[in-house]
Amino acid sequence: MLNIKINDMPLQVLEGTTILDASKNVGLKIPTLCHMNLKDFGIVNQSASCRVCMVEVEGRPALVPSCSELCTEGMIIRTDNIRAISARRTAVELLLSNHPFDCLVCPKNLECDLQALAQELGIRHIRYEGEKLDYQKDTSSYALVKDPNKCVMCRRCETMCNTVQTCGILSAVNRGFDVFVGPAFNLDMVDTSCTFCGQCVAVCPTAALTEVNNTGAVWEALSNPKKHVVVQVAPAVRVAIGEMFDMDPGVITTGKLVTSLKGLHFDAVFDTDFAADLTIMEEASELINRIQNGGTLPMLTSCCPAWVKFFEHQFPDMLDIPSTCKSPQIMMGSIVKSYYAEKMNLNPKDIVVVSVMPCLAKKAEAARPELTKDDHSDVDIVITTRELALMLKEAGVNFAGLPEGEFDQLLGESTGASVIFGTTGGVIEAAVRTAYDWITGESLEKVDFQQLRGIEGIRSATVKVGDMDLRIGIAHGLGNARKLLEDIRDGISQFDAIEIMACPGGCIGGGGQPYHHGDMEIIKKRQAAIYQEDKNKILRKSHDNPYIKKLYDEYLGKPNSEKAHDLLHTHYVP
Ligand code: HC0
Ligand code: SF4
């Protein structure tokens, strides 16, 4: 233990503690900008580049950045004197000196960490206003927009992309005044091996990285009387959107969400969870088929589009391992434009499928040519949780006060198995619930598989299914996924089935969710809410969903039938 003093307060701290953490532990707030410490996921950005967290240490001629400076025995620290406060103000003013002043129309208005700091530090004019950068925005992708003029070189995105996701897309381009973070040679994002996971967007403190905003396209579709506009909502949206309306993290808002969408006048409000049940029917059948007929094992889940992009780019030699199932969002689009269109006597070309997703990669997924049939896409427009919240705010909806609504049938019923898709470990748990019943011919009583749950980056468990030991691997975060896949390729790990989700925590931590501003408790609360929603359901196995049975009886035949393959499966491209 070390003995230190902060602002005259004597303290004991463990060796290795930064001044910032020591201060935080006793309730002292030091402002930060570049700093990021997502402890539960082992994610730390300690570039100390912004100089916003400067403090005074007795005996040191210069101020020190509290985020990277470790406490030492006898250290005497002041976080609150005028010298430290002035230095912070100067650091922020220098950042603002070349920052665009378009806060009113900026996509991060009221969500921007730099704006919040300027407010917190009482900055009312910029003493050093100077030359501005004038780079083109990169709008090359379906998923994200990069505006180098708003980059403050905090390097948070770089840490997420390179250290956590191991994608290696983002690093410093140019030097001195001209510097910003972007891909090598300032390539367009679409020409890189970006997975569009959106984790860089999730942690960017300004609007240097934001999602492509598709809300205009949704408003336009809704106002076109010739279009039948259907909306679907992903599992993780319902446990997060409330945060945008001052509700506590982890509040389940499924019914309010449905009511809000009906209020926007969608012609039908469907649940991606229904399609998640459908995915399990196809995926569990594929797994059993591979196990019983000597097919390729392990089978990897394929519903996370950033993960799909990642393995296409990084493991082109292993493209026979992933399941061929389309993701639930795409399965829903495909079924809407076939089964539902037939039932409703609609021309698929007149239907617009809108998805509300916690994810940016879902925007890019919907545009994949492999997911286009007879000249129409399965899904037409994807908006994030944040974008839907903004639409509802535009419409003046009092979300927290809305009554509970019910999804529309035929594609609105779901089981607990599908809700847990939204968290790491959930897809594979859902698959096990169905595979167990199908392999053993018995009905599984205890459907909670605690051994598959948790937040560690890589997990493994063996589940007894009849006489068989089903070996399961789980990873979330692409760096963890890379490690798991390399171990499989090198023969170090052997599994039958593997679930991978690109975002830390799974979809609950997706790049399109309300900003968590580094508070991991929020992700944990969303996860707890997902499991609670599962518990609240009467039906908790996908194959028990009566509308899924009806879909197979009336239209698809059996899982993995020719028709099911045509509509619900895909292929991957290196
Ligand atoms: Fe997910 Fe999904 S669970 S990827 O995280 O599988 O985005 O929520 O919608 O498609 O269902 C995201 C969330 C989905 C899909 C589902 C899967
Ligand atoms: Fe990297 Fe993901 Fe951002 Fe692409 S979207 S630059 S892969 S963090």
C-alpha cells in the first residue's frame, strides 16, 4: 500500500493506481477526454494525449496527466487549484481552436464529450481561434461516416479498432496540424477491411465518427401511400432505447417500443425475435445434420454481420465452418417479402422493410448483393436504436409514458430463446435448448444454461445432450474471436459449436446503442434485462413458437428444406 494525499486528504492506495483512479475512488472528479477504461472488458485507452486531466504534484515542476501518472509513496497531489484548472481550460481551448463550430447541426449535439467539457469548464470564448482543417467527409460506406475535421486525436477509436477488435483499420494519418485518425493512405472506409462493427463510433467523443443517418429515408417511406412499410425490432433495442428517454438502464421497454412504432404509422410492427426463433430452427437442424453426418465442425454462428465480414477478410480459408443461415434481420426481410407478401396479396416490390438494430454493420449487411432476391433486397432500410429514438423525439413522443402494445401477427410472436440473442452466449444457448429436444426426443425441463452466460471475452462449456458431450465455445469482441479461431485452426481448441458476436457484450453493446460513455454497469444492466425478458416468457424454446410451426406447415415445409434454403440461407465471399 502507498500513502498519498489528494487535496489535503490522506489516502492509502494500491501500487499501480493512477492518480485519476485514486481520485475517483474517493469521489473526486477530474475531467477527461481521451481516457477510456472499460474495466470489465479489459479495454483501456491511456494515450494521455488530450491533457485535460492535468493535476499538480508537489515537487514536480510541470503538471502531470492524472490518467497515466501512477501514485508513488508520499505523493502530494492537488486536483483543484487554479493552476490545474487553467491548464485544463487551455487544453480544451486549444482543441476548440481548430474545431468546427457547427454544434447546432452536428450529429453529436448534446452527446459530444468535447462540448460537455467546454460547458463544464465554463469556456465562453476561444482565445486561440485559428486555421481549420478542411478534409472531405468519408461517406463511402453504408454504415459509418468519418469526418476528420472533428477528430481530436484522442485515439479511443484506434484502441477499439486495433487492440480490442484487432482490425487495424484506424491510425494517425499525416503529422502536426494536418493529423487525424483514419485508414492508411486515407483510403475510403469501404475500400478497407473494416467490419463496420461500429465500436469506433461507440467510443468517439465527438462527431469524427458517426453512423449513416437513414431516418430521412424512413420518413419518406412512411409518407409514401404506395408503399406498405413494415418494421422489425432487434432483441437488444428493447433493453436500451429507454436510456434515450431518461429511463434507467436495463428497463425492458418492449411494449412501449411497439406502441411508439404503431404511432409512427408503420403498416405492420414485427419482431426480429420471431426471426431469431426461425434462425434457431434452421441453425439447430444444420448443427445436428453436421454432427450426425460427419459434416464440418465446429459450426460457427453467422448472425453477426461484423463477424461475417471479419471472417471473410481474415479467415478466407475457413469459409466452410460458419452456418449458412442468414441472420434473423435478413430472414425476417426474406419472409416478409415472400410468405407475408403472399398472405397479404402484396407485390414484394411495394413493401419496404425497415429494421431497428443496435448495430451499424446491419446497415452494410442489408446492402450485401448476396442478400438480394429478384431485384429486391430482403431489408431496405436499417436504422439504429439511437436513430429511432431521434425520430420519436422529432415526433414529440413521450416514450416513457406510452402504454404497452403488442407486436402484429403473423411475424410478431417470439420465445425467450430468441430474446437472449441480444447478449453474448444467447444464440448458442437458444440453439442448445432446441438441439437438446431434437437429439434426445425429450423435452428439456431446465432451460437456463448458466455455464454459457457471463461477460468474459472467451468462454467454453460442455453441455450433456443425451449421450453426447456438446463442446461449446463463445467469444465476444473480434480480438477474442480471432484468438478462438486461431486456436481452432492450430488444433489447440476443439468445439462442436461456436457463437461469436463482434461487439463487447454482444448486441447489447452494439455500435448503434445509446452511448454508454464508458459506464460498463449500463451494459451489465442491459444484459440482466435480456435474461429477465426470457424468464418472463411462457414459451422459452424456439421450436415451441406456434407461429413458427405455422410458417413451416403452411409454407417452408421442414427446416433445411429446399424452400427454406432458398429463402433463409446464404454463402460467404472471401
Ligand atoms: Fe443482434 Fe441478431 S441478436 S445480431 O445482436 O442473431 O444487431 O439485438 O438483431 O439479425 O435476432 C443485432 C441484436 C439482432 C440479428 C437477432 C442475431
Ligand atoms: Fe475498426 Fe470496427 Fe470502426 Fe471498422 S467499424 S474502423 S472495424 S472499429
